[in-house]
Amino acid sequence: MLTLTIEQMKRTLVFIFMINMIIGCSKEKIAGQSGPEICLSNSSQQNFKNVVVNTGTGEVTFGDLDAGKKTAYKKFTKAYSYAFVKLEIDGQAYTIQPIDFVGETPLKDGRYAYQISVNGTPGQYSNLSLKLIDE
């Protein structure tokens, strides 16, 4: 007959509890790896060509985006409230260049839009701006 001391039962229960925690955390982590979904919204009067976004995990091509339109959502493994963006307007290159993402909190899973606009008059002295919209 198998007899366990109270101390052995405690250790067994702690062991079972730890195994459950490890398995539970592993499943949660895998499910959480889907990441945020992001679309682009062009809130300017200009058509954007060759739009590329980098949230710190590599470049993602969105293609062309006409004035006042939105793109389809794309999945990202990690994204922040701002991103690197490069695009063309009338054959001229425009860029939003973040310094880094140090100290920033990654976006939670969900749907977001990066609203891109052009500040100032069209031309080389215009600036792009990006605003995060939680959808």
C-alpha cells in the first residue's frame, strides 16, 4: 500500500500546480502571438504610391492608397503607436522616420489604423504625420 506523508503530498500538489501553470502560460503565449492588425488611412488630398510601413519587425508593403481611402488590415507580430513610413506623392519620396521604439509599449491585439496626412502645401516642404486610431 502506498502511503504519503503530508510533506510528500504538498510537494506533489505544488508540482502539479507548477506543471499546470507552465502549460497554461505556454498556451496563452502562443495565442497572444497573433499581434495587432493595422490598416492605413489616407486623410490627405494627395494620392500615395508605394506605401511601406515598418513597425520595428520589418517592412510591410501596402501599395498605393488614394486620397480619403483605407487599406485592408495586415497582421503584425509587434507594432507601436507610431511607425516608419515611406511613400511617394507625385513621384517625390516622403518619410516618417522614428528614432527608435525604446520605452514604448507595444500595441495589444486588436484592430488599429495609422491615419497618414500631409501637413502644409503639396511639395518638397510638406511633412507627413501619423496618428494612431484604435478601431
